[in-house]
Amino acid sequence: MTDKELLELAANAAGCSYSQVEDIWNPLTDDGDALRLAVKLNIVVWECAQYNRAMAFVRHGSASGEYWELVGEDPCAATRRAIVKAAAEIGKQNAGK
């Protein structure tokens, strides 16, 4: 899935269309946007140093689960991406309603 597709689905999960926020909102690159998205969607986040991964956990219907991202050199980027991946799954579920 492309970054744009992830962001479109995450925006859907947050209750807005991506076209409304495209130029001012990017939780893949902005820590504040990612944190607000996690809080709004009740996504639990942590870094698992043992596995060198960031993880976002969500309970939301069929989107329930753990979304992992390899940390690499930037644990913040991995954490943001894990949040957006979890939000995108919620967005997919919402789109099906």
C-alpha cells in the first residue's frame, strides 16, 4: 500500500476525507499528527526494543490487532507508520459500512 493510500484510509478513520487535510496533515511525518490520530482512535503504541520494532495495537472490529513496523534508524518514524497502519485498517473497515 502506498503512503497516500495509507493516509487516505487513516483520514477516513479519523472522520474526514484526505482531500480536506492533504496539505496540512501527515501523521507519517509529523509526530503531533500521529499522536492525535492515535488518541482519537484509541490506538495503544509502544516500541519493542527486544524485536527492534514499533507496534500499534487497536481493538476496532475486524481492524483489531497489532501493527508492527521495523525501527531501523528512526524509532519515531517507525512508530508513526505503525499508528498510520493501524488507523488505515480502521479506515478500511469504516469504508465497508
